[in-house]
Amino acid sequence: MVEALSVEDKRAIGRDIANVQFGWPIGLPVCRPLGDGLWEVRSSLPSRREARVLFGFHDGALIALAAFFKKTQATPAKELATARQRLKEATS
């Protein structure tokens, strides 16, 4: 997903992730909890799309687990399952 983005879109996502890393704890509109140690970074891109990066923490480090473009109100179950599995693998 990230490789195909414009430089401006990549910067917007990177800026939002950096805000979470260096401003933690941070809430809406940039970051929201999803439960079970999973969080999402919410990015409004210059290309008028909404991107989400799902992440968790391990040993004090932010771990990006999944990314997608928001197309509906609900976070896709497949993306949540992928992120939860990756978080479990990273923390075990």
C-alpha cells in the first residue's frame, strides 16, 4: 500500500505516526484505541483518502501491524484479525 502512495500522502502518514510516537498518549482525531492493546493512527491524506495504520506496543516501541484505506465506517474484520495476529507474534 505505502509504496504506491504519493510523496505528500507518505509524509502525512509519517507525520501522524511521529505525532503518536513522540506525543504519546494522544487521542482523537489522530489516534483511537481498538481494544486488546491495538490502536489506530487516523490519517486524512492530501489525495482525499482516509488511511489507517493499526499498531500496538512492545517493550515501549510502537509496532506498525497493518495499513489500509478506509472505505466504510467500520474497521474491516480482516485487517483487525491480521493486526491482532501480528501483535501476538511480535509480543510472544
